[in-house]
Amino acid sequence: MNHIELKNITKNYKSNCALKDISLIFEEKRIYGLLGRNGAGKTTLLNLITNRIFPTHGYITLSNHPISENDALLERIYYMTESTLYPDSMKIHEVFRWTKTFYSNFDLTYANGLCEKFDLNPNKKFKTLSTGYNTIAKLIIALASNADLLIFDEPILGLDAHHRTLFYKELLAHYIKTPKTIILSTHIIEEIADLLEWVVILGKQSVLINESVASLMERAYAITGKSSDVEAFIQNRNFIGLEYLGTYCKAILLDKPTEETLKQINQMGLEKSKVGLQELFIKLTDVGGVLYEIPKVG
Amino acid sequence: MNHIELKNITKNYKSNCALKDISLIFEEKRIYGLLGRNGAGKTTLLNLITNRIFPTHGYITLSNHPISENDALLERIYYMTESTLYPDSMKIHEVFRWTKTFYSNFDLTYANGLCEKFDLNPNKKFKTLSTGYNTIAKLIIALASNADLLIFDEPILGLDAHHRTLFYKELLAHYIKTPKTIILSTHIIEEIADLLEWVVILGKQSVLINESVASLMERAYAITGKSSDVEAFIQNRNFIGLEYLGTYCKAILLDKPTEETLKQINQMGLEKSKVGLQELFIKLTDVGGVLYEIPKVG
């Protein structure tokens, strides 16, 4: 069992509380999305899981063993971060060999194959790569590491639309071939929504959502209609967003609609529509004042 | 007139040709999207426009004056790039004052207002900022510069969904208040599609598309149906992509449908749907081998 468990985790930086009493399990062989606003504590959470920093309170286990007490456990986790950990002057194929000394299951053939697919020359030095290709090199190392748990912190920084599509496809192929726990932390939410099985949304210091994507998407819906009708409809319902456009109004609700609710929507002449994961995320993590509708130009 | 004209521009780096005989006009007071794959030459083009590098052949003018001969012209352009040009140890409000020595119209009140909206503390040092807040600081400096031409190279790197929405909104408000030429170069295409009036798509070394977004979107459409029907339909039409799913097939066409075409689609029982800018971009710049459909998990 390769699950990670966080038990009552609090992390303070001096007087600043980054995470407060969080309990959370990342089950094995599941693809997770870890979402949150800038500063919500996503990177802190990932640094804790990978033992790079230590919790102020609480404890973390991997396969029921304390993560802090066994370096061997950490070899089962590969953590791809924004920062590069290898000497800049190393060539990519040298980094492959270097990584193999830490991750004995590192698959050199697979890594070279991915280089070809992504059109990355492994004889290049890391420091000569553009932002996009720097990301690609790090993605390849993570996938080829064959660790039991793969963690990606902002995996698509600087990638063009083709390379993003290719990465999603290769990640899924890798997962299907060798199922493992994968945690994706990214701000480009809509594109990965189809990949995710489970989503963890961090609010300020705490967990807002920890749920399967299927269940969350079943609960979320939007209602559009005349403002007075929509306002009447949302009474005593769990609505998380409200936008006005002239005399019309759109409400986002998080509340699986019952048969009766659907009947009511019909009777009131309201329109029901789907809500995407990114829109849902924005509403859930809105802390006031920064959300606007974008008017059309021209 | 603040238009930029590139006339027969070629740029070689040693034996490597980045741009080949490109002629292009960026009209004044228009919002442009400059799109292209990693390595297509977008940044080379922007560096040429801002006189940071020089063309191998051809010339560039701003308001009909050669851009290479007049430093004063360059003060009318603000170019936000991925790299930071100020000393890392400067505080943000110091960078504001420093920028004002180059851009005399820099609006300090506006800059401070934006800091508040984006929740950025101007007393922080640049080097202490996260990727997201580093981007935010640079966006604020660009907007407040009040230059006649604003160029953004990957303006949303590391921004969360809220901050991206806020940036798009503020950019548009800025444009409506003081119309100017704005060039946005980004890989996150779908989100900015509504903002753009005009799109320039670079292929390998050359310009693939230089067209208003409205006209391009009018030309682009998708046809879905039985493979044999779709294959018959696309004969002698300008199709740019074809995907198979079992016995069904989807074709992307770039060819404004005539009345007759619409009739034919109906008669053949085919389904016509819209194509988003990002999907269109992927098809147009596909160089073979890197595109796949993402299967659903579970």
C-alpha cells in the first residue's frame, strides 16, 4: 500500500500559519489534482509530504511508516518542482544517469523515447533550455523515475498547447501501464479536469474539497434566468456564486439536484447548465473583490 | 500613428534561421495575440521589435521611423518579458520610481491601486516573490508605464485562475480608457481568445495567420459524422485536421461555409460545430506525430 496520510498537520512559518490542522489521505493508484490559489499552501503541503520541511504539529506517513524516519521511503516518491536541483552545466543525458543513482528503477530507454517525442536533444545542457524545454526535461525525468508516487508542482510552465496535450497523453499512458499515485498541482485547471479522478482544493490554510471529480461535478450546476426568479430559487440552497448581467442573473450551486429540484427549475422557466472545474474552483476560493466578468471587445 | 511595420525581416542565429522574410504590420490601438509553438520565433520577433536584437535582413519602423535609429521611440514601447531586468534586491515601490525615470508617464497612483487589487505588498523585495507574484509585479509595471505599445511575453506565468481573470479584466479596462497597441504572446490561448481583436500565428520561421479573430472564427468549423461521409465531404475543401474515433470522424475545416455548403452538411446528416482558437491553433501548427486524443480515465 503506497498511500500517504497526513494527520492533524499544522505548519507555521514564524508567526505565519500556512496550514492548520489538516488531515488528508492520498490513496494509492489514484490521479489527484491539488488545487488552490497562490499562497494557499499547496507547495508547503508538497514539501511536507516529501520531507523537505517539517510540520509544526502532526505527522505524515507513507504506507503507514513515518515519512520523517526513513530515507528509503522517499526514494519511492519523485517530486518535480519549479526549481531545478541539478547543476546547471549538466547535460540532460548526464542528469538521467545521475537520477538513476537515486532512483534505481529509472528507465533510460523510456526517457530517451520521451526526448524524441518531445523533440528534446539530450545532449543539451540544462542551462541552455528555454522555460518550456526546461519543464519538458523535468517532466521526462519524473515519468522515467518509475517512483511509486509522482508529484508534479506546476508541470506545464511554459509548455505550448501541443506539448501540454502530449504531456497529458503520456502521463495517462504511463498511469495505465503502471498505476501509481499521481498528484498534479497546477493553475491551468480546465485542461487537466478530464485526467483527474480526485480533487483536493485548499482554501486559506485548510481543505475546502476532498472528493472524486465525478461526485463534485454531479453536485455542481448553474442556474440562469430573471434575477428575481434566480434569487427565489437559491433560497435555502448551497449557492457559491452569483453574477448579474442587466436584469438577468446566474447562480452557481453546489448541491446535487433532486428530482423535485429539477421539476422546480422547469416550472420556474430557469435554465440549468454544467459548471467546469475551473469555474467551480474560482467560485469556491473567491475571497471577495477580485472577480469580474470580462466584457467582449468591439 | 503608432503602428509597427516589419518589412522583409530575416533573422539568423549563426546557421539557424529563426525568422525568414517576414512582413507584418501591427496597427495602432488594436489588441493582438501573437501565437506560436515553442521555438517558432515569437520571442525573436518581440526582441526585434524592441530593438534588443537586430535583423539579419529587412527593417522595422515605428510610426514610419526606423526603430534602430531613435532611442526616444523605444520609450513608447513597454516590453514585459519572462526575465526580470531590475536588481533583485530592489523593493517593488523602488522599481516603480526607477521605471518612472525611463517612462515619464508612469502612473504611480494606478500602480499602487493595482498592487491593492492584486494583493501585492509594494514594500516586498522582488527576489522574495513567488513565480506568480513576480509575474503580477511585472504586469503592474507594464500597465502603469502608460507606453503607447504594451508587449507581454507570457504574461500569466504562475498566476492562479483568479489573478488571470483579474489581469484580463484590468488589461481591457486599461485599453478602453486609453486605447493602444497591445501584443499578447501566450501559450494559454483559449482564455485570451475573447480579449483579442487580431491574431498572428507563427509557423516555422513564417507567418501562418494574420487575421481578425472574428474573421478567423467565421472561417473555422468542425464536421462530425460517419468516417466515409466526412471523408467525402472534405474532398476539395481546406481541412486542417482529421481525427478518428471508431467508425466516426471529426474534421476541422478553415473555409467559410457557403449557403450551399450548409445545405450539403444538412443533406448528408453531418454535424457542424464551432472550433475554439486553441484547438484551431493546435491543428494549424501540427508538425506531425505529437497529437493525440486524451482518453477518459475510468
